[in-house]
Amino acid sequence: MPNLYGDILSDLCAGLIGGLGLTPSGNIGASASIFEAVHGSAPDIAGQGKANPTALLLSSIMMLRHMGLFQHAEKIEKAALSVSLAEFDNLHLAYVYQSLTVLIRAFAADYR
């Protein structure tokens, strides 16, 4: 899949879950990989207590799985999801997140 399609797909998925603040990112190459939040550093809200760390946490979960540290990833994922559910009180968010996790794993499997 060309990179442009991946970018379009990630933007569409971000819209489903509430925006880029919840969207993780992983660029997996043959000799190197990088995992980051899709939204960037958000300098316009730095120091205001408004930044949402969810995307960075989800990206770190993807990185841990890529490194084969599945138990570590599972613990962080459970904690992040439980906080998200308590904070938003929204089971729909959990359903969409699980669906996206399946989608991301399928794409990652194609690149291994």
C-alpha cells in the first residue's frame, strides 16, 4: 500500500475515534521503525494542561508489540483503555479502538 493511502486511512480512522489526539502511528521499515503520536507536539497548547497523551501511549503499545514485549504492551493497554473509558464513559470508544487495533495489526503483519 503506498504511503499516501496509509495517510488517508489514518485520517479517516482518526475521525472515527474523535480526532488525531487519540491516533497512534507506527512506521515500520526493514531496518528501522519509529512510533509516534500522529498529531505532533501541539506547541500551541504546551504548558496549559490540555494535551492528551493517549496517542503517545497507544504508539508506545504498538512499539512494545513490535519489539515482542507483549506482556508489557498488554498492561499499558489495559491501563490506558480503562482510564479512557472512565474519563469518557463511552463504550463506543472501546469498540472503535479494538476495531482499529485489529486493522493496525493486519497492516503491520503485511509489512513483516
